[in-house]
Amino acid sequence: MADGRADVAEPEITFEVRGEAGLVTLCRLKALNALTLPMVRAMHAQLREWAADARITRVVVRGSGGRAFCAGGDIRQIHALGQAGRHADVMAFWRGEYWLDAFVKTYPKPYIALIEGIVMGGGVGLSLHGDVRVAAESYSFAMPETGIGFFPDVGATYALPRLPGCTGRYLALTGSRIGAGDALAVGLATHAARAADFETIIDRLAGGAGIAAALDGLDAPVPETGPLVAERALIDACFSADSVAEVLARLDAAGRDGSAFARATAATLRSRSPTSLTIAQAQMSRGGGLSFAQALLAEYRLCERVMRGHDFYEGVRAVIVDKDNRPAWRPATLEEVDGAAIAAAFGPPEAGEPRFDGSQGPRGETVAEEGAATAVQVAGGRP
């Protein structure tokens, strides 16, 4: 006999008040905690509520399941909406996500991300712009968008150019993964801890401890560094070029001189969308001079262009849907990409465009989302 629970969907995201902490848990285990629009809107609304609640002195964000903090936005869903011609719904997701990222960036209380496993795309937006980013031993960071015909977004235009040397350019163009050691070395992560100690950290934060006290005595191992540190000189020498073509030329020269890393990196770039590479290069060249709000507006404009184009849908088809890993990019070469159209995205704001300064949010949005009523679960916890 049914017990009445079979028809109740598992929540995609939960919120709990635990002592002084507001705790956000992403719960889409099978989708590596990828974000949906209901999750984005629910989290934004809850963060606003906690910002005004004097009992809550800090916010903690984590992913469930152990495999991922958050692997990004739900790209399959966005791809399906775009293929169905539902452009307004597609842009509602990006607008909502960027509004949330802007609110995290401007959040008035300490914001701590506990990161276990994969953190990519939208997961970077939910963590990187906060105050504290604690990397577990399985931490794996990437902005892999150029491989699916998109571009590094969620504030990457602002954040990646501000990393040491040309490490941000390398991450943006190649989409390569790095571990906790490299992330700590360039500031993508601020602390390291064992995933097994995350609950202890949460309890200490809930009790009012600062981050140093919350981590005290947990004896986290020092993570090993990887290629981002080991190949830093070559990365800076090659990725400081003014164009993607020149980056490739420098990598090819280094490869002929014996660098296996340069040869592998050049091969990776040649597999990426030429349009995406050109966009990413423009982001990295211009982003250092933009405010966070200006950077997100540029990304929103770029989204408008890319979501009406070819490469995103072809890239998602090849990498995620059909998994043949043989995307047919259009245009197929760097020389054919319309750089002027990309540059236009970085112009001054226009009347009626959304603002990404933390002041706007999902209130009043009218786009319907199936499943929104079952997307969240709120627990009172221990006040």
C-alpha cells in the first residue's frame, strides 16, 4: 500500500538555519547538482531573506553526494529550450543565474562555499564570488565552455583576468581542469580541508566561529600542485599574446622545442569552437578593466548572440547529447569569426537592459517553470 510519499519529488535544493548559519545544499545528485531556474530563483530569494535576518551572521553553500559541488547550469535543458525556439525561457535562465551571481558578489554577510568534487560553470558562479572557498581533496575546477560552443561566463570575465599572470587566460581558452593545489596557488580556492570534516566546519560556523577557528586542528593535507604551477612560465609566455592565432603560434613553437605540454595545449585549443575562443580572448583582454556588473552585462549580451547562433547547440549535441565528440563548428576557422560583433558586447549599457549590481532579482519574472513547487525544501534547523 502506498504511503503517500511516492508522488513527492525530491527537492533540488534545501535551506536550513543552523545556529548562526544559513545552510544551502544543492541536491540534484544524478545531475551533479547542475542548476535549474527554480533552484536559482529559490536560492536568490532565500539569500535575500537571510541578508535581512539578524540571527543569520553567515551563509554556507555545499553540494550533496560527494561527486560535485555543482557542475554548472542544466545545459541539456537549456539546449532543449533553445532547439524548441523558446528563446525567452533560455534568456530567463541566464538572467536569473547572473542576478544570483551578482547578489553573491555583493552579499552583506560572510559567504562560505565548501567545495567537494567538480566545480564548473554555474558552480563557479555560486562559489568564486563569495568570501571563502574551501577545497576538499577531490576538488576539480574548470570553465570548459569553449568545448561546447559557449564561453566562460558567471563572472569569469571579471575574475579570470585578475588571476596571476596569464593563468586565467589559459583556463578560459582551454577549459582545462585543475585540482586543489593549483586552485590555492592562484586564489581560486582560499582554504583546504578534508570532505569528511565539512560537517564539523559547518557546526563550528553555526556556533559563530570564524573561518580560521572553524578549520583549526583539522590537519588538512597540503594539496599537490599541477600543470598550472609547473608550466606557469610557458603559460605566461604563450597566453600573453594579443590573439588566439598568436597564442597557437607560440604554443607550436614551444612544442617544436620539445614541450609536450605546449603540444597538448595547442591540440586542445584546435578542438574548441573558433567563435568561443575569440569571445574568451576578448573577455580576458577587456575584463580586467570592467567592474563586476559591467562584466556580467557583457556576458548577458554575449549570451543573446550565442543562444541564437550555431556552435552552442552543435557543441552540446556533440559532447553531451550524442557524445560523438565531433562538433562541426561554424565558422570553422578563427579567421572567419566576426570579431566586431563580439566587441559590441562590451559597449556601454543601454536603457532597459538588466543590471547586475546585486540590486535586481527574480521578483516579477513571469516565465513558467515546471516543477518549481517541488524545487526547494526549507528546514528551520536550530535557531
